[in-house]
Amino acid sequence: MINASINYPHGYMELHAVSTCSEIGKRGKLAQRKEDVTPTSFATIVNKLADKNFRLGSDASNNDVWLSVNFDDPEFEEAVAGYLYRSLGKRYGRLQGGPIKKHDCKA
């Protein structure tokens, strides 16, 4: 499983390959948005992120989203996270072509 943070104001996605990485959820937002992406939820998540009711913005409640991607294949999980990020980039210019960073996670 990988965890991916999409940060709207800064226009990037950061991948965390170690599930115990201390940076995951570090800011501890009370209403942190988190989506679990699995083979059974994939289509639902794609539709949810494409829906106009799902918003990203520069305010604290809308500035990011965490994706927990679990397909039991790390390479494919990165590809899925990248696809979801690029899909959001179609709606949000700030994310278009933004970098996908790999965090050097420590367990």
C-alpha cells in the first residue's frame, strides 16, 4: 500500500511507500479528507474526484486530500495514484503537470 498526499495550494503530489511514515497525516487535521483506493472502490473514487461537489481550494478544509492506494502491487499503486492526480489536474490548473514526489520515508 502507498499513501499519497495531493496538496492543492502547492500543486504537487507526494508518495509515501512506508505505511508507518511519520509524515503521513502529520498535520493531524480534524476533518482530514482521506480516500481508500482499492480494486473494488477504484471506479467510485474516480467518480467522486471528478464530481463538482469534490473541491480543492486554498482554505484549510479543502487544500489537500490523502489517498491510501492498495492493490498489493507497489508499482501499479504509484500508477493509480498518478492517474488520479492527473485526473484532478484536468479540473485544477494548479495541479496540471505538477510534480509527483517520492518521500524518503523512515519507518
